[in-house]
Amino acid sequence: MPSKLKASGSKLAINLLCSVSILFSASTLSEGNEMLGPIANTTDNQMLIEALQRGSKIRISGTGLHSLPETPGTISIDVNPGETIERVLLYWQVFDEDLAYDVDIDVERMGSGVTTPVTGTVIGEYVEGFGGSPDTAFYNAYSATIRADITDLNLVQMGTNTLLISGLDLIALPNPNFGDDGRNGAGIMVIYSDGSSSSLQLVDGHDAAWWERNYPGSVKFSETLGSTVPVRFNFAPSTSERFANLSMFVSSVEGSGQTGDDRPSVVIIRVGNDAANEIKDVNVLMGNRGEEWDDYVRNVPIPAGVDFVEVEILSQTDPLSDLNPDEPKTVDPASFVWLAAGLSTPQVSENACECRPKTLTFTYVGGSCDASNNDQGDDFKCTGDLNNAPTISVTTFRHKFRLDETQRDILVLTPTVSTGGELTVTANGQRGRAGRLPAQTKLLLSADGKVQTLDIHTSCSIPLNTGDQFGPLVLQSFVSRDNCEVE
């Protein structure tokens, strides 16, 4: 079969904070049309650009909207103590029968009883041919990404925020019997600072792909719809390993009754030039925030000396199948729209535990046991999968056969946490066990009737580093016990 068609040529480099390169060559590209690009340097975007300069982290949470108009979509997102909101963005993606996209959406802060109308701006749409004019894509409909800055509406505040998303009443498709209503979903992005030295880069727009359009010579071939344009985040190299956080919105992957195996996709993260550092997430885009909307959050290890991370989403199977769009197909890799990608890159190296800690703080990023990335070997154990639940409950367990009994000498300070939120556990022992966590910290996570267990070695006799990932949790910081010279 033909190799995957990629945009090629010289790099179009656009600077934003550090540097973001869109791997395509053209002088007349419309920003955001079938590619993700840095925030346009316009008067209307100045506050957002300045927020990215001040901010250090990104937190996202989205929802599918096929339940409209009967049931609003629900988005839950936290802002924790010590975090300062810089800007709050609302993204949504729609299909429509014409170019008069519905740029009006309604947002209600749960409990307020007040519905706030929000008007956004089209930041990218499907075009046939780079630099071309808008054209029909999936479902013979036009497709657009819309963004609104909702910071000043005060819909997102300190603490836990639950927003109800409705509206989009003016959408219609050329053929409503195709099985889609055009309302694919919406997502909140909070840009915030927390006192860390991390730097932010953000790209957004509209980049759609479907494997059937990626075959030169086929009657279905499309220059722009067959594949995505890779995005490269450039930054200064460090002398030691560190861990960046990647957050992305992707829509239109999964419909009713589908699974990731039915509509395969691959997220590729290339970390520097060494192929050994490449991360490949297969079939993780499965409508994890409701039908046809995905939040993708990933902890990315960056080895010493590496100065870029490149991201690409592929409409294909893994291993690669020999598919031909002009022949009967046994599998149909996903069609999707890529809306936004943000990378938070710390400027400090990882912190290694040398003395048994008394407090651990994690970030909940979602993920199965396979997402774990640490050096604890068999001393770390993980079971179960919460399927990227947006909000989870956290407690401890005594033994794998006694999940209903809590572990002694440890207290969970944040028993409920949402995606991007922080989870803190602290020592709660008495006498000789006071002021230090047990040698094994056993966490029981639950959501929607599912459970996941994490058994983490915390005596520091084997590696425990900030940036380590344990299932859906990434270790952000720890506080060592008092009197470390006495163990």
C-alpha cells in the first residue's frame, strides 16, 4: 500500500514563547485551516497571548454534545488553591450544511440557574487543498472549529466547577440520515499559573483526517483530508530528564456503539530525534468524554539534551493494515478533527526522592495501568482501569483481597479529583510511624462502578521521582519526612 502521505518541504516556523513549527511549506496557508497554528497575533488575542506568557500549566475538560437539545453536555473542571487563572477558553466543533456556522453556544454554571450566551470565532475549517477554500468534508458537510474566551464571564472559579453546555440550535446537515447531528462536542481549557517555572505553548485550529482520503490515485484522494500536519514544540534543552504535559482536544472519532478497535487511530509523540523515545498511543481516542469528543492528556518524558516534541494523529491501524479505499474494507480507521494541542514544559529537572516522604502530590491525568512510566519495576503494582473517567474518588486499601479496609498511617486529603486536578496523600501514623508514609502506599481509585488499585513503593529505597506516572496519576511533588538522617 502507499506510504502515509505527509506534508513535506521546508518548515514553516512561527514563534510563540518558545517555538512551534508546523511541518508544512507554503506561504499562503490560512492559519488554522487543516493545520494547527499558534494563536494569531491580533488585537483581539493580546490578552490570550499575554496569558500564555504568564501561565505555566493547562487543564482541559470536555463533553460530547449529541445529547442536545434534550440534555445539556456537562463539563467538570477544578481550580486548586495556589493556582491563578490566566485565561479560560471554550472550544467547540461543528458540521453544518453551509458556511453560516452556529457560533453561539449557551453555558450555565450549575446551581446558578442562569444561562449565559457565548459567541465564539471560527479559528479553522476544512479546506480542500492547503490555502484553498472551504469545502465539504465528513457527511458532505462543512466543518469548523470555534473558540471563545470566557474568562471575564466568571463561569470558572476557584474550586470545582460544573458547567452545562447547550444551544447550537441552528445546525443542520445535508443528509440527517447519515447518523450525525453536527454537534460533536465542546471543551474548556484553563490556562493557569502555579508558581512553577514551566513554559506554555498552544496551537489550535482545524485539522481533519480520514485514511480513505490518503491514497494518491484513488478517486477519494484529498490533499488535506487524508492526514494531519504534525506539530512540533521547540524548547531549550535541559541537562537532565524532565516531564512535559501534553493536552489535546479531538472530536468526531467515536459514534454510538463503536469502540477504538472498530475505528482505530494512533497518536504519535516523537521526543527528539531518537526513535527509541517515541511514544505511540493506539486506539486511545474512543469518545472518552461522550460520543465523538476526546480529551487527551499525556505525561511526556523529555530526556536530557532533547529540544523538541513533535505530535501527529494518524487515521490508521497499528500494526499498519494493507487497506485500499477502492476495495472492500474489513476495518475502518477513525475519521476525526484535531482542534487544539498545548504543551507545558518544566524548566527545572526532576526531583528524586532520597528520604522517605511524608506527603505526596499527584496530578490525575487519566490512563490505564499501561500508561505507567516509572523505574519501580515489580515494586509497583497496578490493576483495573477507570476508562479515563473525568472525576474519580480516592481512598486507600489494606490488601488486594481487602479493598474495603483502609490502609493505616495514611490520609487522603483530596478524596475526589477531576482530570488535571491534584491529589495529595499524607502520613497519619502514630509514635514510631509518625511523620512518614508507609513503605508501600496503596491507593484505591473508583468511578462509575469501576475500581483501579495502585501499590506504589514510597520508602525511596528504589527510584521515586517527580514526573513518574503510576497508572492515571503523575507525581508532581513530595515533602520529605523530618530528620531524614534517621530512618
